[in-house]
Amino acid sequence: MRNVLLRNDLSLSLKFGFLGLGMGGCSIAYECATIRTQITNSHNPYTALLINTNEVDMRKFKEHSNVRKMQLSGFEKGAGRDIAIGEAAFKQHRDIIQREAIEHFADRDFVWVTGGLGGGTGTGSILEAIRMLYANGFKDRCGLMITLPRDNEGTTVIENALDRLQMLAKAMNNLGCILAVDNQKLYNDFIKEQPQASISEYLDYSNKYIATALHEINVVTASFNPIAGYHFDSSELLNTLKTPGLISIGKLEFASNAIDTANQATFLPDFKRSIERGTLSDGYNLGKAARVAVSMVAHPGTAKRIFSMSFINSIETTIEGLSPMATEKPVAAYEDPKGEDLSIYTIVAGLGFPNRVNQLVTKAKEAQEKAEDFLGQEDSALSALSGFTRKKQSEQTGSISDDPFAAASEVASTKQIKNDDLDPFSILK
Ligand SMILES: Nc1nc2c(ncn2[C@@H]2O[C@H](COP(=O)(O)OP(=O)(O)OP(=O)(O)O)[C@@H](O)[C@H]2O)c(=O)[nH]1
Ligand SMILES: [Mg+2]
């Protein structure tokens, strides 16, 4: 499904709102809210409320009618990666944030609480933000979008993220979906394509990528007539987003002439991989999934050829094999009169945390062990130092008679020692 943003013949399933928290959360929310479509009366389909402590960071977001910015006064310098400060900042301003959220999200079908895990503001305020929305009528229409840090962001960032992930893990059965964006995965993909690019270019790319992925899922479920099988419609998309647990989205595009329906190898392995690899994160135990939905879109000519019963059946059988526990697994096929290729979108809901979280736990443990080793080394150096007594210089130099200048240097060094006696740390100079 190409040129989604340039077409005026598409519709949207759900009105999304984005409550951006901290720099990462605000950047993603802003990118989503600044999506512009050509759809009449939906040129600005999404809404964002951006909450941050840091005043300077807020300036990068331009004014838009559908974006509201709130800087938490008293915390202008940021939370400095301190979760407690981020949480305190949100709590202190909770009433006003609540008022703004109710006002801005009143007509929203679903609100994404969006935060980059690892810092102070977003990470610290995420639980409070969910509590606030739950207490104000958003219980059945909100979920979370969180980023997981990269390996090289340092121990504080990883530990902050794990701290809140532990709490989310305990509460997740009572929450809506959690969409995890694995920054390391997106970074690895990006660096392969653009090895010379900067981190800020990567972040920019990742935010656009996230916004587009979500928007496409929202469009594909509302824009076309189903031609075979089932229709995964807007209300089912909403039910899927309400499903507790992690959610993974996948996307696959084929040149339509690349597929031979009589030869499964031309499409089935790629289809399976696109679910396993996920667009934003991967490494899920798909066997645990509670729901899987597949939406396939193709040009009418291609659709007639490809969407045969046996093709749909092979897709259904693949899903059954991957996620046998899923209670709903619609496979929908659509004709797009303006489509050129075959696009397949999947959503898998009700999952546990991805393997990336295990990797972060291992990373944090390794860092702790390294720190202990390092401190151990320091201790042994200190005790070695305290047990060290400097020999007299004459003893160190060995046989004096071998050195014709020994007498002269002995006089000089004696003078030196006398002067240095004034400074207790002179031995270390
Ligand atoms: N995908 C993506 N991730 C981001 C972006 N900015 C930050 N992150 C991630 O989010 C994590 C938290 O960083 P920030 O959002 O800057 O932190 P904060 O919530 O503002 O917290 P403080 O600055 O400590 O108050 C980082 O460790 C990154 O992994 C972004 O623009 N896009
Ligand atoms: Mg910040």
C-alpha cells in the first residue's frame, strides 16, 4: 500500500491521541500527531499532548492546532535520568495535566501513553499517567507505547527501564496493550542502511517509522472492501488494542508478480518471518498470543489471482501453527484499486515481554558484576598501597660504587626529601 499519506480515498479506523512523556515520548507523539493526510476533514487525524520537564527540549516541537505542549514548571532543567524526580514532577502537576488530557482526548477512540524508557521524566511519570487516565474514563481506551534502550546507553538508562518494566509486568493483565519499540533493533537496521548517519538522524528516522507503521495499520482496517474471508474492521482493531499484554505488528510487501500461489515457497516463509521479525520489536513467544489479525491488500487484478481459497488457507494454517492459543485469528483480504503490490499487515496481541527485555536484564547484571570486579580491584590496590613502605633511595639504586655520580645525586635527593616532607602526599607525585 504505497503513498498512504498522499491519497485522499482512504479512511481511518480509530482516532488516536498520544500522551507524550519526556523527550523520547514527546518526540514519538509529536511525529504521530504531525502526520498529514489528504483525507477531507481528517488532514490532522491525531492529537498529542506533550509533557516534559526540560524547557529547551520542548522548543523543538513547533506549534500545531492538534499539538498541546506542557512544560512542568519548577523542573525546567529536566529530571536528569532520575525516576523519582520525573514521578514527582508529574504528581505535582497532575491536576492540570488531567484537565488538559480530558479536554484534548475527549473525542479520541484510543490514547497511547508514549514514553522512552530509560530517562527520568518519561520513565518516572508513565505509571502516574496511566493511573490518571484510568481515573478519568480512559480505562478501556488506552495503551502504552514504550521504547526499550539500546545496549550502549549506559547502566543508569538500562536500570531505569528495567525498574519500570518490572512494575508494568506486575500490572500488565489490567492494562491495555503495550507496544514496545526496540531501539536497538531499529538502530541495527538503520546503521546497515546509513552507516555515516548521526544518532539524531536515527532517532528522527525511528520516530517517523513508528508513526507510519501505526498509521498504516489504522488505515488498512478501514479503507477497502473485503473480498475474501473475513473483515478485520475498526471495532476489532480497537478490541485488539484493548487486549492486555504486548502487541507486535508486522508488515510485508511483495511485488505481485513474485508470488505463485501454486508454490508456497514464493510467499509462505517470508510471511512467517515478517510475523516473527515484527516491525518495531521481535523475539516474542508467539505461541502465547491471544489474538492474531492479518490484513492483505492487493490491486484488483492481483487480488483475483492471489486470494484463492488455498492461498488464504495456507496463511491461516501458518497462523494456527505459530499461535495455536489465539482465540481470534481473522485473515482479511482487500482490493485496493490504486494498489500496485501485495501488502500484508499482521497484528499479534496478548504476548509476553520480548526477548530484548531478557537481554537488558543480562546486560544490567553484567554491568553490576563488572562494577564489583572493578571496585574489588580498587580495594586491593588500596590495601597494597597501605602495606607499601618506600625503601630509602640508596637501597633502591643498588651498588653505589657502579655510579660515578652517586655521591652527587645522594646529596640532591636528601635535599629533595627534606623539602617534600612538608607535603604528606608527595610520594604520589
Ligand atoms: N525511538 C526513540 N527513542 C528515543 C528518542 N529520544 C529518546 N529515546 C529513548 O528514550 C530513552 C529516554 O530518554 P528521554 O526520553 O530523552 O528521557 P526523559 O524522559 O526526557 O528523561 P530526563 O531527560 O532524564 O528527564 C532514551 O534512553 C532513548 O532510548 C526518540 O526520539 N526516539
Ligand atoms: Mg529529558
